[in-house]
Amino acid sequence: MLGTLLLIGMLVCGFLNVTPWILIPGAVVAGFLGMHYPPGKAAAARERGLYWKGVFGSMPLQAVFLAILFGVGWGISALIG
């Protein structure tokens, strides 16, 4: 639920021409949300000692995906306005 709201928020931020620096905290939040989505995933990773590796390892991919959504929102804004 929160991940979906974050994705929609990035699309809206791109549409409203918010500064692209918003992608950095967005990627951090997406990394944490992705690590905690299936219940028990974070606990299992913590037990294996892979929690922080999983969080930091997923952030670049999350940043690319958020940048694509941001760009789509920006493109829609450029086409309409």
C-alpha cells in the first residue's frame, strides 16, 4: 500500500516539476518498504545477517524505477503544458 502511494507520488512530483533531488529520499524509502513488504521478510533477513545488504543493494534499482516514473510524469506535463 505505501509502496504504491510512493510510486504514484513520484509520478505526481514529476508532473508538478518538483526538483529531481526528491528521488534520493524516495529511493531510500522505497528500499525500506521493499525490504519490509512480505511480513517476516525483514526478520528473516535480519536473522541471516543480510538486512542492510538487502536494503542498500535494492536502492539503485529502486532509484532507477522511481526516476522512470518521475520522467513519465515530467513528460506528461511537458506534453500537456
